[in-house]
Amino acid sequence: MKFRNPTENKLMSEEILNQASKCNHEELEKLLMHIQIKVEQFNNKTQDHDLLRAKTMIISRLASMRNN
């Protein structure tokens, strides 16, 4: 089993989530594209689950903005 460095990933995911909470619709789309690029850089064995979670949260926020 491979363990990740929790402080490094925690800082990155917290930074992304802080950015997402302050972004408007267009900025969220740019942030989502940035996250997708980062996710694609990982292969299936070393996926960053924090990035995947942030991606899901941003997609959800974009969907709720479109509904309003």
C-alpha cells in the first residue's frame, strides 16, 4: 500500500477549494480545466483523490450556478 504525504496534498486541496469558493462562473471553468490537466498527468495507480474530490465539488458548484 502506498501512502501519500498528507500535508502536501492537504495544502493543495485546501488551496483549490479556497479558490473555488471565491470564483465566479468563468473562473470556476478555468480552475476545472486546470484540475483536469493535473488529473490527466497522474496515471491510474497514482491518482490524487483530493484533486478528484475538488473536481467533483467544482462541477457541482457549476451545475448549481447554471440552475439559478
